[in-house]
Amino acid sequence: MFFTGYGDQMFIDEARIYVKGGDGGSGCVSLHREKYRPKGGPDGGDGGDGGSVIFEVDEGLRTLVDFCYRKQFKAERGVHGQGNNKHGKRGEDLVLRAPPGTVVKDEKGEILFDLTYHGQQGIVAHGGRGGRGNAHFVSASRKLPRFAEKGEPGEERWLNLELKLLADVGLIGYPNVGKSTLISRLSAAKPKIADYHFTTIVPNLGVVTLADGQSFVMADIPGLIEGAHKGVGLVGHDFLRHISRTAILVHVLDLAQVEGRSFKDDFEKVNNELKLYDERIFARPQIVVGNKTDLGSAKAEVDGAKEYFKSKGYPFVAISAITGEGIDDLLWLIKEKLDLTPGEELLGQIKSFRVYKYDKREEDDFFEVKKEKGTYHVVGKSVERMVVMTDLGNEEALSYLQQRLKKLGVEEALTRAGAKGGDQIMISKVIFDFQPSEN
């Protein structure tokens, strides 16, 4: 994880947080009381649903710094129901803003959401359902129900956040080849520039505006060296991760070879790191830039470099990021490549993950019975929800729960699995003694 200065804020590209949806409010047990109507019916209102925790993309953000100092996020709980059929208020949702390119994973590493465009939302912890008041449980055989449902607990989980910067163009190359100088000339970005390695220790973003008014986003990726795919250098594999969301690559080389390295060797080594990390990144359109032509030793290499990269099938342009020589040719090449590789095509390669409809979760009556160490475990969302929303201290509520479980087929499934009267049954961490009905 990067933890360092980034403009006016800290640049954080990884975070681990805990989120919890609001608990649902409990339903109310109430009997209507009114002058001259001493035997009024049940009028307990429903509890309100808990609020959900929702991620929303904000294109104005560039870092996960908001999740660095605060680690726990909880949505508001629903209000309990009241008598006279007064329903509790729904809890407020908690909306967490995140930069484009944020990948949200659960603790197992499964991707829940890939957040890429402004305004995109994803619910990461649903609020619990509000419990129904006793007015819901009136039937021909149950005239005055004296029980209500408890509110359902909100979903809770730990999440791992990972930021992959989104840019049209990614500047790659060895340290100290002039990438920072180039992005500072082309855009308003102000990276640190100095005559030593790794002066760029976090990615820099800049918006480049062309003469015709069009623009694109360029990312200056900190210098890659041999072994970066294994983490060599300043967390090399993390730098490579940020390249994964760029549409095209601009590979900057030092034609002057002031540090005694061959620009051809640099080119091969960096591309080998791309290939070892992810062949899809290696396959991206790539423009080769020979920098530092303001130096005589570089000018002598230009013609040979053109022939070399032409033979390898790469477009080449010689420039000086200091004087501006060749910059117009470079911009024309970048525009040409971007026109042939639109950003929509890149985003189309990003996996699409299931997004729950707002407050419309699927009902799933599926359950299964497992036997472990003499205890029968009944596992299933609907079954577990029934148990956690039941007031287990109320005999009438327990009787109603047993009827529902029987109707769902739980009793029959337990009998098929070998359960007998008196055996231990566990549903949602609650242990019961199995008591099959007589009929």
C-alpha cells in the first residue's frame, strides 16, 4: 500500500474496513384501546428497515484516504413500530464515496464491485428488515396475536478496497528517464522532479488538452525496474497494478543513456515485466518515446532507434521533455492510438459483477441440512431470517415459527436426514430440541 503525500492529500491505494447495515426496527405488540371499545383488535405497527451501506463513485476523488483513519462504518437502524398501526421510520443509508477504479472485495478475495464510472453505486451491506407488528398475524384461529417480529440484524462484513487508477495513457519506463518532466510539460500536474531514482513514489495524474479542444488523462507511473512483477523496487507490483486500467502505454526511454544502460535493454526488461505480470497489459497499444534529444549523445542514437523499433512494430518518436522538441508529434501519435482504442473498449474488459437492486433482494427459500458432531445444522437465508426475527421468549411466537418451518419443509428434511425427537437442531447459532409434529 502507498502511504505518502499526493498533492494536498495522502495517497492511499489499499484499505481494509468494516461495514454494517442498520438493524431493522422491531414490530410492536399492541391492542387497540379506545373509549367505549374495550375489546379493540391488534394494532401493532411494523418496525422500519435499517439503512444500507452503499459505495458511490465520485470522479473528484483520487485516493482511498477517507478509509485510512476511520475503519468502521455503520448505517442507521430502523425505528421500532408503535401502537395504533404506527410504522417505524426507515434508517438512513450510509453512502461512502470512492474514486473511480476502486475494486471492492470480501475477505475471501471475491470481487463484489468494480467501481469505474461517476455515480455508480453498489450496496455492500444491506440494512435489516423491519419486524412486522402483531396486526399482521391475525387469522381465523388467532384473533389476538400477542407477538411481533424482531428487527432483522443488518448485514456486516469486512471489506478490502483496492484502487486501480483509471487513465487513457500510462507513462512507463525506468526511473529517471524523464516521465515526470514530460507529464509536467503536457499537463498541470506538478510531480516532484530531481536527478535521482524514484523521485516519483506515487502515480501522478494529469489532464492533457489538445489543440482541437479534446483532452485525455495521462498517468505517470513510478519507475519500473527488473523484477517489478515480484515486488522489486518501490513496491513494483503495485505500480504495475495501476497500469492495468490505462488504454494505451507510452514507454519513455533515455536515448542519452546517461546512466550507462542501453535503452534497448531498458525497453526489453520493462516489457518483460509487463508480460510476466499480465500478458493483457503487455498486449496494449504502446508508443515508444526516445527522450533527452537536447543532449548530443541522444541525437546520435535517433536514427538507429527509429529503425530498431520499426523492426519490432512499435511507433517511435524522439523528443526532449525539457525543450519541447517532438512533443507535437507525440501528441498526434497518442491521439491516433486513442481514437483506435477508445476507453469504452477498455472498460468493457472489466468484469461486470452482480449489483443488487436497491431494497429488492431476491427471496431464496433454499436450505440444506448438515450433520456435524451430532448436531443437525439447517442453513439457508430465509430459514435463518425467520429464526433471528422471532421472539424466542414468547411461546406463541415459537409456535408460529414451528408452523412456518414445517410449511417450508424443514421438519420433513430433518426427518429424512435422520433427526429424531430430542436431537439438537441449530439454525443461525440458535439450538433447539427437535420436536416433530404428531401429524
